[in-house]
Amino acid sequence: MDVKSLFATQRYAASKPAVDPGQTAQHSATERFTDTFKDFSATLAQSENIAKAAMTGGADPHALVQALAQTELAVEAAVTVRNKVVEAYQEILRMPV
């Protein structure tokens, strides 16, 4: 595992608020995946809105830097997950039938 990828996923997970463990146990894997995708999309949309506001002078530069850092973490985490899925798929293809 790439150390940079590991740190990216850990930083992204740490930037999200903690949830009640009982709450996540009730959701299926599909629901959790959907919630994660919605959270990722919301992070990107929020950062885009802050960037637009910063271009027009309506946002604090500190908020822009913070939003861009959070977006970078989200994208790095998504790329790490994608790479792991591709790696697992390639490993399955190498298995003898």
C-alpha cells in the first residue's frame, strides 16, 4: 500500500464528523456506499461554491484554502479506493479457473 494513499484516506476520514456506531450498523453496504458517494459529491460542490465566491470577493481566502484542502483529501481518498478496486479486479482475473 502506498503511504501517501494511506495518509490521504486517514486524513479524509479524520476530517469527517464521527457518527454513532449503532447508526452505521443498521445500514447495508449499498446504503453506506451511496452515503459515501453523496458525501464526496457534497464536498466537491461545497468547495466549488466557495471557490466561486472567492473569485467574486465573497469568501474569505482562509475558507478557500480550507475547502481546497478538503477537496484534495476527498479526491485522493477516491483515487485510492479506485486503485484498490482495480487491483482487486486484476487479481481476480489472474486466478486460475
